Amino acid sequence: MRCAAMTPPVLAAPPAPTLRAHGQGRPCVITRRATFSASHRYWLPELAPEENASRFGPCSLAPGHGHNYELIVAMGGGLDGDGMVLNLSDVKHAIRREVTGQLDFRFLNDAWPDFDLERPEGRLPTTEALVLAIWQRLAPLLPLMGLRLYETPTLWADVLDDSMEAFLTIRTHFAAAHRLARPELSQADNEAIYGKCARPNGHGHNYLLDVTVRGRIDGRTGMVADLAVLQKLVEDLVVEPFDHTFLNKDVAHFGQCVPTAENIALHIADLLQAPIATTGASLHKVRLQESPNNAAEVFAEVPLVGMRPLALDALAAV
């Protein structure tokens, strides 16, 4: 007699692992970039035409002028089981619905009630006022850490909350030569410290200079500081006296101070701090980029309680 074939037993599936997915719950900051094109005009109806022209210069000319804006949104939170802080598709649609879809190819003065100057609370659509208005629209929807809005590659504003305080940065440049050497040391000792930078005839750089100021956004002008005044201070106190010089010989401060990128940035901060205070804003930091590979950044004030430097770092890295 032949035995009937035995059916192998069906094994129950093992229980799903209860271990937490890798990274779940750990904090992370993510960024999303968006762009839009829009125009605006700086013109206050309570001022005479001559005063508008004096205060806002070419920005007061009708019918206005335009920019290609770039928005960086920094968000933070714990990772979920899928390894994400947020679903980026949801982020993209929120930004498009609340911001870029409403502003792209628009005249900003007419786009949002924030910039309706017939209202007492209306203000000019400056870079800093615009990024604050964007924060107020995105904050209920996204776990914001910071926003950065580039009006141009040389002008941008950051906000970290809706407190009316903003950071405004201008970028400029100058070309200069320097030699890194301490006068009390021999050439061999200086070369041991500074390498090629100690060679007797020096070398040059095209420096990029970022100056960041902090202040409250004015309820009417939308500015933390008069941009034209700020730009003139940097031009008169830094760019003009530093540009096309041999720093060691042409700038008195560096006759006794080695002009490293760090020391140059510190000296620029010292030169600008008091004059910028007269504009109603505070100098926050100076960043000096010596080459594509080297930069120095110095703070002119102690970071305030409640500031979130991780957000600024995330915005700056984009």
C-alpha cells in the first residue's frame, strides 16, 4: 500500500517587527525652493511726488519694476516611519497655493491686502515685508523654521517668526591684494605658518562681502533700514577704501594686523557697527568670501534668546 503524500504544514507569518524604523522621531530640518516673478513700486500716497522720489529713488517710478524672486522655506520636525519630516508633494502644493500661485506675474502692490496702502496697516512690498507676509500665510500649514527671500542675488531677507523682526542682507564685492606675515618673524617662520600666502610680493582676491542687519519692519515703509543709506555706508566705509589696494600698505589697520579673511571681516564689522546703528537697524553679521573655497563669518552681536541659528544655517546652505 502506498502512503498518501503529506501536505506540508502552512507556517504562520512571523509577527511584524515592532522596532522603530531607522531615524523615526529624530529631528531634521528640510528646505524647499520656489520661484516667482513679480513687480512692485515704492510710493506712499501720503507723501508728495518729490518726497517719494527722494526717499525711494528709481523704485518710485511708475509703473514699477520687477524681479525674479527665489524663496527658500526651511521646515523642521521629527522623521516619520517613512523617513520624512513632511511629504514634499504636500509642501510643494501648499507653497504654490498660498504663495507662488497668488504672486507669480502679479503687481505686488495689488496682490495682497498687506500692501494696500489705502489701509492704515498697509505697507510697501519690500523684500522684508514680503517674506513676512509669506510667513504669515505658510505658518498655519507648515512647521516653519525660517524663510529666506532673494529679490536679487545681491539682496535678500530672512525671517524666523512673525514678530516683525527681519534680517536684511546686501552683497557687494571688492578686489584687493594682501600678504600674510607677522613682521616680527623671519620669512621661513612666516612660510611655516601661512605657506604661499607669506610670499613677499603678496597675492590678490576678488572678495565677496555680505552684510546682514537686523531690525523691525516698519509698519508703513516695510523696511528694517533705508536700503540706499545702508548700501552707501558699505560703499563709503569698506568698498571704496579697500578696493584695488594692497591691504597691508594701503589700509592703516593692516599695517599692524595680519589681513587674514578673519581679521578683514572683523575690521569691517568694527567699521560698520556704529554707522549702521544710526539707520535704526543693528549690524548682525559680516561674511567675507575670499575664494570659492574660503570664507570667514563674524557676528557683531550676541545671538538673541529665541533665535534659531539652525534655521539660518539651513537657509544659508541653499
